[in-house]
Amino acid sequence: MNDRAALGLLLEHGPLSRTRIGTLTGLSKPTASQLLVRLEAAGLVVATGTTEGGPGPGAQLYAINARAAFAAGLDVSPRRIRAAVADVTGAIVGEYELPTPRRRAADAVGQVTEAVGGAAEAAGVAAERIHRLVIGTPGAFDPSTGRLRYASHLPGWHSPTLLDDLAAALPMPFAYENDVNLVAVAEQRLGTARGHDDFVLLWNEEGLGAAVVIAGRLHRGFTGGAGEVGFLPVPGTPLVRGVARVGGGGFQELAGAQVLPRLARDLGVEHIGGGHYTEVAPALVARAAEAGDGPCRALLEAYATALATGLASVVAVLDPELVVLAGEAITAGGEPLRALVEAELTELAAPRPRLLMSSVRRHPVLRGALESALAATRDEVFDTSAGTSAR
């Protein structure tokens, strides 16, 4: 317990002296010294420099051995796979992006191994040295069948043997998680939701989804489908039947990012460039947020109402402490959009959760995958009671 406490302090504060570690943990100097000797022998801590500025010689500083272990994360979408490797301190040391154009016969196993290998090579680390990999995908793998559900738009990922095939091909243990759930992990550990045990995260990019955290833990549901709010029937759109077949539902049709270019045209907002809707939608929202009035303001207000319409059902059921708004099609609207959604939600729902914009903006799915992989990796390599774990 003392060893793990000291390692946690070094992760949080960076290099510390023996005296400072003793003060923060409440341990005596001899006990702190023994602890550091033990951690150095395990390859988990290294001596690094000395303190400066005081009279006499500086005190020796100790830091986490960043190369004691590595973890990796993947963010999988229909158009690309992002991969990254982090050292045990959480610093990203290698990244790789693999374009994956939509193909019916996509080789998911080959894509994953290529992406992991590319990130490991960029990090200068053999893939075999990666302790843990977490793969983030749209939808969720049904624990009873092993099939990916709620993600018909991800070709090549629906084989019932995919997880077994990945286990056979990868040189490290791996876990899988819904992409929006991983954004919630990133926000809970690094961003807006730090210190909050009950919150909902609403995400809008390639698809519209949510993550639900209750008592500090992700709520996934019986088949992993908790948070698939894009399928919600909502006022303002026709009732969608056969949602599993069509891959969408009422809330997606009302407020999904793909709707914004059409809504802009209907309101007379000049079209912004071309490209995929995941690029056009944030640009439209950002422009609308900057406008004081006119068609752009009408676009922002209509979008805010659409988002609040679906959120009203979510907060009525869950009554969360906090709602985090995430995804480029939302965060591009900044405070003007957040304030409008909050005002509309106040009118539509009895609960009054706080609404905040996400703060983990760079590759949040990938960041959440890395945080999940790092948590498991640290649990493994920081357990010095079993002997030297670092490689």
C-alpha cells in the first residue's frame, strides 16, 4: 500500500525527494528510503537530478521510470483508425493514423494490427512490450454473442469470431469499449467531469450517442447498448421503425450532425464548403455561434432545441448531476450553444442538471482508450508485492 501510494504521488506531482515523499505519505525517513530502494530495484522508479536553490547539496529526486511499461489505445471509425502508445506516466510517445475507407470486405484484424504496429514503431517500442490495448468502436460488443451491435456503419467488424481472431493476432491483452463511453472516461479523469460521480455525456460527431456514469462507474446496460440515444423516438421527426436495420432513429434524425447542412439550407444559411458532414457541421455551428441575429442565429436556436428535445428524455430517466456536451458538432458552438441548450432543457425537463462543454478536445476517444489501458497497466506493473514486474 505504501509503494502504491508513493507511485501515485510521483504520477501526480512529478519528481519528488525522499523527504517530500515521506511528508506526503506520512512515512518516516527510514521507511521512505526503504520504499524507494524497493521501487528502484523493481525498475519502477529512477533517480533524476537534485533539488536546487537551498543551502548545501541538493536532495536526490526520484521519478517514475516512464519506460517501465507501455499502453496503447485505438479509436475506430468508418473512415480511419487512430492509434497511440503512451508510457506508464501517460505521456503519448507514438501515434499513427490508418485511413479505412468504407469497404464491405474490410479486414478488421489486419487494420488493427497495422495501426497498433504503426503506433509502436512511432514510439520506438516493440509491440510485444505494450502491456494493454483498449479498442474504442461505435456501438458495443454483445457479451452473450460476441457480435458488434448498434454499429452497422462499421464494415468488417461484425464477425462473431472477431474478438477471438483479434486475441490470436495481437501480442498483448486487449479490451474493447464503446467510443462515447471512452470520451466519458477521458472527461472523468482529465476534464470537465473530474470530481463528478453521476453524469451524462452527450456526443455528436459521426453519430449521436451518450455515455452514462452512475456512482462513478460506466453504465453499459445488459447488451452494452446503454447510451444509444440516437435511436430515441422524439417529437419533431416521424416514428422510425426497424431502427437496428436502418442504423438510426428519431433523435439522430432530429439533431445528428448529418442534419445540420440540410437545416442550414432550409433556414437560408449560406453553405460552407464541401466535404463530409462531420467537417461541414462544426463549421456551420461555429459560424452560427458567432452571429448575433438573422438566419445563423435561427440555425443555432433550432439546433439547441433539437439537442434539448432528446436530452429531456435522458435527464427525466437518469436525473444526473451533470451533463457534458461533447463532439465537434456541439463544442464548435461554445458558450452560445451551451446556454441555449440549457435554457431549452429547463423548459422541457423537470430535473436541473448543470450543463458544461467538454474540455478534452484532442482525440477524446483515443485519450479515453489510453486512460483505460493505463489504469489496467498500472494495476499490473505497480503491484510490486509479486516481485519485479517492469520490463
